[in-house]
Amino acid sequence: MCAAIAGDVVDLAGQSPEANNDATLRAAAARSVANSMIASSVSPLREPDIGRALSGSLGIALFPHHAADADSLSIAADRRRYKANSQGKASIRFAHG
């Protein structure tokens, strides 16, 4: 697993050995990780005298189904993240393709 963080964006790349070339299994593995990330991001941020709730939205793109290279994969996921944000916090959207 690797991650690239820039501002409020995190790119993750991972491999699901049990999924191999099965797109449905890869999507299920990605959704499982995304659900865990969403669940862990909604805990309150503790500041002196202030309780803040964090939330995030995720866009997911799978290689090679949604893009053929890392840059295109990141762009596809980012576009879906913007769509997820526009539809409400703590949501997950998969790229089309």
C-alpha cells in the first residue's frame, strides 16, 4: 500500500491478492477499505473547548478497469471524489468505465 497526501487529498494504491483479476472482488475490497476509512474519519477532533466532527468523501478508481496509468487513475478517482462531496459528506463513489 502506498499513499500520496496533498492538502485534503489522499491517493492510495493497493493490491488485493485474493481478488486477482476479478473486477467485482477488487471493487468489493476497495469498498471495504473505503468504508473503514470513512468510519474512522467521523470521530470528533478534540480541540480545547471545541468539538469538531471530521468527515470525508472518497472517489475510487480501479486499475486497469477505470484507467491505464497512475495519473489517469488519480484523475478518475478525484473526479468521483468531487461528485461524492457534492452529494453529501462521508460518501463513496466509484469511477465509471
